[in-house]
Amino acid sequence: MSNGNSEERPIDVLIMAAGLGTRMRSGLAKVLHRLDGRPLINHVCSTAAVLGPEKIYVVIGHQGEDVKTAILSEMDADAVEFALQKEQLGTGDAVNSARGFLENRESTVVVLSGDVPLIRHETLSEMIGQHHKSGAACTVLTVKLDDPAGYGRVIRSEDGNFDRIVEQKDASDAERAVNEINSGIYCFDTKKLFAALAGVKNNNAQGEYYLTDVPAILRGAGDTVGLFVHDKKSEIEGINDRIQLAEMERLLRENTIERLMRESGVTFIDPQNTYISERAKFGRDTVVYPNVTIEGDSEIGSGSVIRSGSRITNSRIGDGVEILDNCVIIDSEVGNTCKVGPMAHLRGKAVMTEGSKVGNFVELKKTVLGKGSKASHLTYLGDATIGEKTNIGAGTITCNYDGKNKHQTEIGNNVRIGSDTMLVAPVKVGDGASTGAGSVVTKDIEPGDLVIGVPAKKMK
């Protein structure tokens, strides 16, 4: 029996994210545990957003405000609505918590779980397409497994069509022998979903209201229930404990590195001991050595080299850059042909302009280092702007903090800062100026001047 679905039918997405996850042995709600540096729920919401839904509805419960905060850190507030599940009484009860938002919607609702982070939008789009084409009231995403233990079984009728879903704990021996499992991912005619939910009972081993009962109720009412058989178990796997979380992290990392080698032309010296964010982007012919970590939305250019032990987070690295061992680069930008490290630290929107260099034990914080300029050794440059072709001697410090406020240091082009110079901000050093070793600069230096001493004075 067709329900008149069409491809023009709008899409809504409902994500169940209310559980605590007792097997995680944690005080943190399960969907807030991180995969690839992001909460699990954010992975699912990002995938859902690609489907172009009218709105995403998230059912929250344990630590609901924290779940909201996590989601809204990446999504516009107008794109998402939150429904509260006051008691955890099963998946049917979770979906029913959104009744006030959805029960009168003329839409197709895609139901997802907040702890299934690797489902792809391409898979969901294909399932939605089948759902609309078939005119089904419900379509269930299923997978056939060699070992289906732990999953609800999809029982087919003699003619091969859907009959019912039986949870593992409620299954007979014969039903447990079935290898087709329910993924927990569905498409529903929204109005028919909520009408059928009213008939769900909790007479089962768990005493819960199962969403899995809804397809059988719809079938019993004469509606079509479709089965979308998928072949990738990894996409539908949920995370229930830290062992599964670690395995998912490994799988995601391997998939990411394989994709970058195959599609972007990146060389990984030791892929098993390299940690790359799924969101990172690379240019071709870049070489990544072992024990490198690249996190967040980082972008790495072409022909660059990143040596062992370095960590790059939410940063942009240009073309032809050499990052030596054990560097940390966070929220910063490194221009083309720059050289960093070893053991350098860039943070707080530091910017290295083309051809500049920072060496061992140099820290840049909220500082712009100009084209061709160098700070080669043992230096702290904070809240500073440095011009082109300037050399910063070893041990230089911009004294940017007076105990209450941060102040700026401005250093011009072609400046020579002697070793162990203290630049007490706010202070300006003009083009072509120089400081002697060990100088303490408390006043502005005019272009071309040489100052030395404590406090530094102009040499005649």
C-alpha cells in the first residue's frame, strides 16, 4: 500500500542523544565523548546537515545543556531544535519526546542515533531515494553480518519482505540465527510514525518502549515497510564503551590517511603511527613523518615536510614549508617556504610570512613575522609585529605584559635585534635600527639608530 511519498517531500532529521552510556564508565554523557577531536553527536549532526533537512531535531536527556552547547558550537541555532526525554524509557519513548515538533509534519523523517558517528550522507541519501521511490511508510537500513550477536534481527516473511524486528534479548534461538540486523537507522512518513508510536507497548525483557516495534505496526496496518540493505558494517556501528571508541578512532584515522594518499598525493612514512583529522586538507607531494598529529580544520600545502613529533591544530601551512621535529602550531598560519623548529611553538593567531624562519625553542604568540625575517634561537615574541628581513637574536623577549594589560611591540624592516634584548612594550623599533646584546629597550628607537645598555641608550 503506497502512502503517496514523492521526491519533493521535505526531509526532517531526528537524532537520539539522551543516554548516559553506562558502559563508558564515565561521568560524561556518551554522545559528548570525542572522536577525531569532536563530540560524537557533532559528527552525526554534520552528516545530517548535508542532507538539507528542514530542521534537525535532537532528543537530549543526560547533560542536555552540555549536549546543546556542543552542537551549537558548530551549527546555527536556527537549524536545530531540542526535545527533552525526561526519563530513558527506550528508543520509542525518545522519538516520542519530539512529538510536539513533528507529529503534524508532512515530511520524511530520518531517524539516527547520536552514537553512530561514521554513517555517511551518501548512504542516507541513497536510502531516502529508495524510500521515496517505493512509497513506503518506513524504510529500515539493514546489514548482513557473519556474527550478528548483540544486534536486533530483521525477520523477513516467506516472500522475502519485512515482517518484524526482534531485539537480541527477546529473540528465540531460530531468530538469533538470522544474520540480517537492524542498524537503528530509519526513514519514516512522519505522521504515520507518530500515529504508530501510540500503539507501542513495553511488554519486553527490558520493559522499554522500542522504536523497533513501529515498522511491524505499520505493516500490520497495511503500509509498506522497505528494507535498504547496506554492505558496510563500520558505518552503522555504535559506540558503547571505550574499546569501541578507540577502535572507531583507529578506523577513522586509517580511512583518512588512505584517502589522502590515494586522492591528494600525500606521503605518510608510517601511516599506523600518524594521527590526522578527517577534516584536514593537504596539497600533493607533502611528506609526513611518524608521530605527527594534525587536528581540526588544518590545511597543509603542497611540497611541505612535517617531521616527527609535531602537532598542528586548526592552522594553515603553506607550500614548501619545512616543520622540524617536535613543533606545536595552534590556531596559526605559516606562509610558503617558511622553516619552523625544531621545538618551536606558534599559537594565538601567530603568522609567519613567506620565507620567514623560527628556530629551536622560539615561541610566537599573536605575532606577525615578516617576509624573510628570522628568530633562530631561544626567543619569545608575543603581541608583536615584525617587518621584513629582520633578524631577532637569541634570547630576545618582548615584555608584553605589565601585570594588568598586554601591550604591542612593533619592529620594522631590516632591523637587527642583539642577543638577550628585552623589548619592554609598548615600544617601537624603526626600520634599519639595531640593539646591542643584553639591551633593555624601554623607549621607541628611531630608524637607523643603534641602542645599547640598561636601559638602552642611543649610540652617537
